[in-house]
Amino acid sequence: MKKTLLAVALAQVCLPSMVSAEQTSTDEVMVVTANRFEQPIKNVIAPVSVVTKDEIDAIQAKSLAEVLRRLPGVQVVSAGYGQSTEVYVRGTTSRHLLVMINGVRIGSATLGSADFSQIPLTGIERIEFIRGSRAALYGSDAVGGVLNIITEYQPGESIAEVSAGIGSDGYYQLGGSLAGSIGQSSWGKLAIKGEEADGFSARKEPYEQDDDGFKSRNVIAELGTQINENWKLSLQGYYHDGETEYDDGYFDFVTGDFISTPNAQSESSLYNVAAKASYLSSDFISEFTVAQNQDEARNFSDISRGSTIKTKRDVVNWQNHYQLNSQLEFGGGLEWNRDSVSNTGTAYDKDQRDNTAVYLTSIYRNQGWQLEGSVRSDDNDSYGRNNTWQAAAAYTFTSDIQLSANVGTAFKAPTFNDLYWPNDGNPDLKPEESTNYEVSLSGAHQLLDWRITAYQSDIEQLIAWAPVDPSDPFSPWKPMNVNEAEIKGIELTAGFNTGSLYHDLSYDYLDAQDTDLDKELIRRSKHSAKWNISYLLDQWQFDVSALYRGKSYDDAMNTKELDAYTLVDVAASYYMTDSLILRGRVANLFDEDYVAKETYNVQERSYYATVTYQF
């Protein structure tokens, strides 16, 4: 029996009738991200992790990074809430992970990635995380995987709740959510949340030693209506406004002193608005989406007013899926997006680009076999046309054992900073390109689920700063397609019960090499493991998470070693009444003193408490 990450996710107001771990099966879980249409997770060849709202509440995560670091194939480097966060998926960087909200791409077109420290957990229904390339369906960025944050109203959902929480380092939060039917055929949803903390000093000396706090205000909203049995319309919105203090500085080459920048701060503002029209019949699904999102950031201090850098993205997508018969189905669509950027301090040489894409996919099932194929063509007016493809096959030997293989190509587009930063950009850059291979053997049994995956990614034309003319010692440096990387790994996952305890384990072996230097890529541990345990006892739920990361290096030449470390978090939830839930959490239970990134501090043992009242 397949189970979710926390198979003991509580039903709403369970109390003594709480479901047991063995009753929670993901055979019935539906996902939409793997192939751009809704399908049972058991029919997906690619490795998929699904994290639900109940699970996020149970582990009492305060940030997206705390959710992701529990998942297979993921390594996270973070200096605390609101601070810079790096997410590595199977050895690839944050730049190689496509992030979406309700299927709509978000992120900065100047930096080339989403800011994980500024993506809230407000209003999330579930998170779908696909490991491995998916560029043949989604285009640029889907090299290491795809992360889809889903806030959409769930049919039949009826929620009215408020929550408040406090914690270490002056942390507090206040939020509420409301969702339900409006009349006979419409629905609405609203979730709001505010967070604030005094924080701790983000960096070590000689940087300024003061508390680096953050503030965050978030809103999720949705309105929708079912016009008839086939058609429905919806309007979804997401807004984030945040402020973060951080440590910065520079060396004065005249005096040789380090000068700490006083009161360095960043302000961020993100929004996404999407209007969707969907048609559904017994064998055909069609969805038309028009969306706009914006990623705006400003860094400033007592000695610098800074500048505001903004990405605005307009998206139009028409996707379709047709079930020909019980064995064969097809999908495809057209997608257009326009990225526009601006900088109040320095104008880009070019501040807009359009991308038009067409994609096709097919799935065939017969007598234990499942075959998948996808192709996509992207035409961008900055860097030209990129064609990607993907092919996968799976064979089920018995009802319990499956062997699968996946191969495909992917690419990462150069950013506006790479291409068009005044005097330093290189408009001749090509996209980074990769070829990805994967083989898996998996089993789904009554008492145990397991999966063994071996994968390899060969990435070429990686963009890095290099001299335009290597033979000239005085040649100017610009972003160039000069680097290559080879990433190999083995991923082991297992989920099982021992009595009332549910265990979710994973181990990752990662060999991520810069092939030019013959060195390990920075901040990627060869060995990492996670062990998540959940336990139900009457009106209580307990969750324990242990994370191990082996040694890694903080520089390209592998001279600065980062030691291995283990972190343990514990959380408890008490369902006091039908309406009142009390929660508590201790993070970094054993007060591990570790270094995730040179010169950066990490949070010591910390405590959190939350109370939720459901009407």
C-alpha cells in the first residue's frame, strides 16, 4: 500500500476517530504536475513527492525550505527565516528548478530563479515535487525538477480558522483562512498570514553582529464558479510583501580593512494573478490560462539607497488532454510568455523578451507496460529556438514490482543579467543544455513501499564568468558558456509502519563534478539521509525528523571543507476539542553547531508554539 510522506495526515477534526496510518493510501492520490493533467500518482513513472496541508501543519514548518529539506533528492542551504536560501535538487542549483504556483511559472528573470526565502506557506493545499528533468513539458528551468505549489480550492472544502503562534528569536505569526461554497455552483477562498521575527545575526564576524529580523505579509485568494457540468471559471491571486535585514560588507583595498555595511536590508514584493477557464468531459480536458506575476526586490542600507529590480511576466497557456481509449491518451498545448525587467539604478541593454512554445505528449498502457513520450519546441527572441524531448517506459512484473527508465533533454535560459547587464552582459550566450538518464526499481507492498533510482545528468554550456579571450591576460571578463558538469546519483526511499509508527526514509548518494576542474560542485554532500517518523496516540500526533548531511566544500577548488552534521526536529499536536488544536515544536533539538555556508550563522535550538481554532 502506498502512503503519503506523512501517512498519518489527520482528517479534519479527527479526535478519537483519527484514521490510522495503514488506512491512508496514495493509490487514490491525484497529481497534476507530472504530465500537465490530473492522474493517479500510481500511474506516474517519474518520482513524485506530495506534501499536503495537513502534513505541513503537523510538522509545523515555518518556511518552504523546511518542507523541501525533508524530501528525497533535496539539499537546502539556508541562514534562517527570510535569509538567502539555496535549494539543490539532485545536484543541480535553484536556477535549474522550475517553481510554479497553481501551474504558473514564477521567479526572477534577472537572477534566473525563484526566491525560496520569500515564498510563504500561506493557503497551500499541497505541494507536488517532480524529481528529474521535465523541460519537454515545461521548457526552461525544468532541469533538476519541477515544484508546483498548489493553493486551489478543493471541491467540498469548508474551512474557517484562525491561528496564532510565537517562537524563539522574537518570532510570532497571526493568520486566518476561509474557504467554502458560495450558493449552489460557486466557491471562494481567502487566506492571510503575517509573520515577524527579531532573528539572529546572519553572518559571522567581521560582519555586523546584530539581529537580522524579517517581516512577511501574505494573502491567497480565489473565486470560482461551475457554469455547467462541463465548464468552470476561476480567478486566483497570491501576494507577498516582505522585509529582511541581512549582513553585508566589503574590503577597503587602500587600508586593508573590512568595512561592514550598516543596517543592510532588502524589501520584496511578489504577486501572481491567474484567470482560468476549464472544460471537462468524459474523455477530453481543456484549460485556458491568462496570468501575470511580478517579482520585485530592493536592497539598501545606511550608506546606499540601492535600486529596485523588477520582473514582470505575462503568461498565456492553452493545454489539452484527450483519452482516446483505456490504453492511449494524448496531450498538448500552446504557451506564450513575455518577461519584462527594469532596474531603477541601471537600465538594461534590452528589457523585454518573448517566448512561444508548443508541446505534445502521449501515454500508452498495455499488459503491464506503460510508455510515455513528450516533445516541446521553445522559440525565444533573445536566444533562439530550443527543442527538447523525453521518453519513459515502465514494466510491472507483478502487482508489486515495477522497473522504469527515463531519458530526456532540458535547458536553462540565460538570465537578463547574463545577457543584458550594461557593459558586462553577453548577448551571444546560449542556453545551458543537459541530457538526463534515470533507471528505477520500485515496490508497493502492504507493509512497505520502496524505490531505488540511479540517475545521471550531463550539463553543457554552463554559464560562468570567464575572459572573453583566454589568451589575452588583459581580456575583459563576461558571462560565457564555458563550464560542464556531470552529476551521478543513487536515490533510495522507503515508507513503512512499525506498529503505530510510520517511517519515511531516504538516502542519497551524489557525485556532482565540475568536469573542467575535476572537483566536486560546491555545497553538495556526497551522502545525505532523512528519517521522518509520525505517531498517533488518541488525540495526540507526534512527528520526528532527522536529517544527515555529509561533508561538502564551500569553494570551487575544494579547499574549504564543510563538516558533516545531523539535525533533529520534534513536533507535537494536541486536538483538545473539535475546534481547538495546540501545537509545539523544537527545532535543532540537540543544538547542533554546524556550518551550512562559510561566514554564515545558523539558528541554535529554537522553540515554537501555535494555537489554531476552527469554527
